[in-house]
Amino acid sequence: MAEERLPQVSAGEFETVSQLLASSEPLQTAFFIMIAGIIGIAIGYKAFSTWVGSKKFYYQRPHASRFLRRAVLPVFAIVFITLINIYIQSGLLLGTDLTIIGDEEISPQEIFAKILNTFNILVIGYTIAHLIPIAFTKREKSALEREDFEAWCEMRGFVDDEDDLIHKVYKWVPPKTTPEDIDEEEFQELLKTEQGRQQLEQFHTAKGNPIGGYEALVDNPFEEWKKSERAKYEKYYQNCITGNNQSGRKLKPGAKPDEIYPIDVWRTEKRSNGFEPLIPSSHPPGYAKKKMEGIPKSAKQIIPIGIFAATILGVLAWWGVDLVVLATATGGLAIGIGFALQETMQNYFAYIFIRKDKIFVEGERVKLDTGYNGYIHKITPRVTYVRDALNESVAIIPTRNLVTAQVINYTQGVKMVPALVQVGVSYLNDPKQVAAILVKVGKRAMKEVVDGKGRHLVRQKRCPYIEKNQPSCGCDKDILVDVNQPVVRFDQFNDSALDFSLWVYVRYYGAQFKTKTDMRMIMYEEFKKYDIRIPWPIRTVYQGDEKREQEEIAKLNEKRKGVIDEYGVGDLGRGSGEDE
């Protein structure tokens, strides 16, 4: 037989896999079976992955789906390689020629088995490295889900809740003491009826705080809320696939461009829109797929690289490779690659710093040191896209440049953005009267300027809705400074007008533009009503009579001296001599 004609060889003579396989026909058979099996597993996995992506399970349980898709291939590969290993170690190859390695005798099948074990170790390391980020992502999504629940409690239910869920899981408990803004008799009368209790539940104090508390009626309100949210998603998904949606057509799961949100993306989209109901196909085709691709990748994705690299180093050490020699040999190559990829690595680490320190995130409005003003559209490890506020252009900037550049973030920090309107009125108007009318304009703007969802755009200490025993829209939240609004200033005496400025503080940067437009509309109405005139540019030319003017000025000379004697002239020697 071929096996009997093969002479004994030392381990050093097995320089290639072909030489090792040539030492035994069963090894050749096992090798070809392994290659065919791996190809079959890869083809089967691709079909399996496509099948999972087209099923409801993928959309309802995205993390479990990702786990299954990541784990199924390694499991089959490990099982398959292990069976081949068992075949080799089962005694079919006993009695074959042995090789000598050091003082130990090792057969070719044992060497081949070690190679198979190496494959298994690498597959296990690869699998663990890719399952860990899934666990981290699931943990982050669970934290966001808990935040959504807390927002639901604070809002006392979302607008798309059914059957008054908040009162199914919570019971409103009236305060033990009567609120200061309501008398005792009225308070006790309202407590006697269910309608009165509902009215008290919506009541807010003068500081905008709701009264009373809530007592849980179920063991776990969070779980009940999650069931309700999953029921909403189930309805959303059914509307997508049945055609009962805004587009009037059926949406196919797994189709490209994807138009059905997985539940995590569905939650993200609702969160960004104030937990408003999500209508299927309310966006252009492919929007859902683009949304999923636009979800920022976590810096934790470095972890899989580290785990897999450690696995490879462990395998090399197991095979007897001197890691010190390997490090020395690869050090020069690493330095060369480092210099070649210097800018790329700078961009990548800048990306990590931006994500970690949350300098800015997608959707925030920033102003770059170049003067470019817009919204952060997408942050990648290579470049960052900044979209112009008016959608006129997109700035593509290397991410590393944003770490060292001066970036003004209008979204973070104290959300007190001034909306300033300047106006000039005639010298014939009384400045005090003008100031009072401008205050009226500002007061009207605080109540009347709202967005498309009915929320007030102007920050204020007490939401106007509270006066009507309605829930606050949130305009009285997060006020960190004490500002009496509106603010009116008499700026200067201009050539032909008295210059005034009126400003209020709005909720976010973009709100100032609508607010200023609406304030100008209200100002025009009030000025017409009270005949406050905005003058045309006027220049009056006097032919001088210096002697007459001197006589007129001299008549009040003694009164002016009296003012000097009473109030002084101030410290003229201080200051830089410039307006500050």
C-alpha cells in the first residue's frame, strides 16, 4: 500500500500542508471532506441569513436575530470540524508511521488533529468577539427602553396609547395637603367625584409642578408598558405588510430598499419625534434602510478586534512560536503601516473621542471655525458630514479636524437661545408707551407662537396651558437661569428714529426664526392699533443762527450747573475709552 512505501520523516520535512497530507490517504480524504463541508456550510449560512432577514422574527427581535445569525455558522463549523477530528482520532489511522518532534513521537494524524483544533479555537474566538458587541448593544437598547418608560410616566401616557394604559397600571393619589393655588373647599368638592379627581390630576401648581402621586396597580408596570409597546409595533408591522398604511401598498419584509423598521429603529424614530405615532411608508422609499445604516457604530467595536487578536496570539504560542521574535519581526512592518495609515488612524481615534466625550452627535446644530453653520448629519471614522441649515449644501470634513477645531454647539448646554427683533419708531412717540406696547407684543408671542404640534417655542416659567388646567407642553422645563420675559431695551437715538429691541428666549436654536417672524407680525398689528409709527429716513437741514441758538442754550445754564452740583460728572478718568 501507499502508506507502507512512505519512509519515516522528521517533523521538519512537513514544510507544507500537501506534504502532510501525502503522508496518509485517510488524511487526504478527511481534508477534502472538510473543504466540501465548509463550502456547504457557507452556502447554507447565506441562505439561512437571507431567510431570517425576510421573517417577522428579524423585525421583532433584532438582537436575538443578530445573535442567531452570528452563532449558527460557528456552531455548524465547530461541530463539523469536531466530527472530522473524531474520525481521525477514532483509531482508523492507528499503526501509521510516526514522526519525531523533540523527545516525543507524534503521528501525522495527530498533527492534522492539532490543525483542526486550531481552526476550532479560531472559530470560537471569532464568535465570542462578535457576540460581545451584540450583548453591549442589547444592554444600551435596554437602557433606552427604560428611559422611554420614564418619559411615558412623566407624560402620563403617549398619544398612541390605547384604553388609557396609564390608569390601568397606575392610580392617581391626591396630595395630603391642599395646594396653595386652590382653596380647601373647592379641593374637597373635587375629590368627591371621579370627574373632579380627573380635573385635579391635570392641575399644576404656580411653579408648573403636577400635584399628587401615583400608586402602582400591577406588580411590574414596566413589563405591562413593554407589552403595550410591542402590541403597537405588532399593529405597525401588520399595517406595513397588509397595505393598510399611508402608501396604500404592501411592504415586503427583507426587500430592498427596506421600508419596514425593526423595533429598535422604530423606537429611535418615535423618540426623535416626541413619541408620536409612526405611520408606515410616511417617508420616501429606502428611508428605513438609510436610517438603519445611519445608526452610529459604537466604539466598543474595537473589542472584537482585541479578542480575536488575543486568540491568534494564543494559538501561535500553542504552536511554539516565539512571540518576542514575532513581535520584533512585525514591529518594523507595523511602524511602516502606521506611517502609511497615519491620517486614517487619526481620524479613527478622533471618531472615538467624539463618541466618548459626546462633543456632538447626529442631529445637533453646530458652527465650525470656518463659519459654516449646520446640522451634524453623519459621523464616520473617516469623515463627518455637516448639512447646511437650509439644505443648500453638505460639508465633508475629516473627522480628525473636528477634535482640534473650535466648534460651537447650539444644541448642548443651557437651552436659552435669544430671538431678537429690533425696530425703530418715530421721535413723536413716547418711549415709555412704546416700551409698554413691545412688552405686550412679547407677552402675546409667549402664548401664541407654537410649533406644528402645539408646543410653545418660547421658554417661560409657567406654561400657558397650565392656566387652563391642561398638561404643560414642556416650555417651562429646563430653565436654569432666572429671566423675566420679555426683555425690552431702548438701544439708541438714531438719525431718524428711536431704536428699540425686543427679545425672548426660545427652546432651541431653530425656533428663533419662526418666533422672530411671528413677533414681527404681532408687532405690526399692535403698532397699527396704537398708531406707533415707524418713520421713513428723515434729515432736517437748519440754516444756522448761531447767536440765537447761543441765547436759547444760555437760558438754562443755571439749571444745568445745579445738576452738576447735585450729581457730579462721574469718573471721567476710568475706562478704556471704548464702548464695552
